[in-house]
Amino acid sequence: MEVRRLRLLRELADRGTVTAVAKALDYTPSAVSQQIRALQAEAGVPLTEPAGRGLRLTDAGWALVTRADEVLAAMDRMDAELNSFRSAPRGTVRLAMFPSGALLVLPGLLRRLAAEPQLRLEFRDVDMTSAEVPGLLADFDVVVTHRDDHAPPFDAGRAEITSLYREPLDVALPPGHRLSGNARVELTELAGEPWIGVNVGFPVDDVLRSLAVRTGTRPEVVQRVNDFRITEALVAAGHGVALLPRYLVENPNLVMRPLAGVRAGRNVEALTRRGGSGRPAVHAVLAALRAESTAITT
């Protein structure tokens, strides 16, 4: 089987449609379809089947994608071994990171990578949900994301996962709040308070909902804002309370208190495709991410 065709099948698995694959790889949709049909003829079993106006992978197609990942990872390792003969990492590494994580990590990461003049970091901030993360690996070499303590881990079958840091989520209270004198705050003590939350499906909202289930409370979310700097301003002005990441908060007017009796936090992780970390430039970015994460959290 041609490696190029295996790569196209994997792209179809990642991107979902022939049109998306063609656009990403600068092919025509008919050329992509032709190559997929040729691969199917080589395999001798149906790899795709109609789904509405598009295609979806059959069970045999998904099985082949899994093996294709192994083959392509082996080829990446071969390339990495050749690259290891070079004196320093080089080339472009495409990095996607959720905005609040970038606010915390990116400046120091760029300072560390300045020591690698042949390495170019191409960064994009992406406000991502957990469900969107695997698809981002089709476009980026490294995806830095976050999930709450109770969320299931990402599938390690098709991605390498590097743990960077855990960030506690504290309750942000406005100045003079009735609970501001407490060392810790019970979630039940905040019943009836207006909450400033994030959009549904994002990790901090998942934490708030899971805590609500465990404590039997139902927070009243009056605003949903994904930019934590805006949330800080709203809480400081007395428009509600919020869960905010401990290491990120800078507003001196906020009263930050940990939650009592529950574990609330977000786990920040870097994901790469299987075999991707073997590339020296990607390996250097991951090492710099780990070093900067350690510096921030200690």
C-alpha cells in the first residue's frame, strides 16, 4: 500500500470529509476520492461507506487507520533519527494553545525557545473544548489543552500526552463579600449567588457543574464569558462570583479563596500525534513547555 494513500485515509479520519482533506492538502476532492478508492482496491475490503452526502469509515477503515498511525509514526521516527544527526532542532513547529494557558505560559516559552535560532514556533490561540482537541492534531504539531479533574483522559491510542501542570480553581469574590473573611469557602455557602461562568462545554464549566452535582447546589449563572480578564473585572465590580485559575489571576481587588471539601482544578496537557515527539524540534518545544510550567507552578 502506498504511504501517501494511508496518509490520506488518516486525514479523512481526522477531518471528517473529503472536501476538508482536499482543502488542507491542496488536492481536488476528486483526486482525494480517487486515491481512497485505489487504497480500497489494494486493501480488498470496503474502507468507506456513504453517509448522507459524504463518506464515513467502515470498521475495516478504522482498523486500517490505526495501523496507518503505526506505519506513519515509524516513518516519523525514521525522519527523527536522520534529524538527530543535526546539531540543533530546526524547522517550524505549529502550536495551538487555549488562550488563558497562553497568557500564562507563552511569554516564557518564547524566551526559552530563543536559544534555538533554527526553530520557528508558529502559534495560534484556540478556545477549544475537549471534543475538538483530537481534530486539532490534524493541523498542529502540539496542542496544549486543559480538562477538569473529573474528566476522562484523552485517548492515548492515537496521541502522545505530556502532563504539564495542574492548576487549582479558586472562588473569586468581590471586595467586602460576606465570605471574604473565610479561609475556605463551601460551595453550599454560595447558593443563591450570581455566577460568572464560561461557555457550556469548556473545562471550567464542567468543574462548576460537577461540583454542583456533588454538593446538591444549582449555581445561577448570570453571564458566560470565556475571557478570564473580563470575568475578573466583573467580579471585582460586584456583578457575581466565579471560579478562576489560581496562577492566572492578577486583579488585586479580587478576594481569592479555595473551595472547602472538594477537589477543583484543571489539568494542562500537551498532545502530539503518535511519534510526533520524536522530531527534534517538537521535542525541544515540549521540553520548553515542561520547564516553563515547572517555573510557573513552583
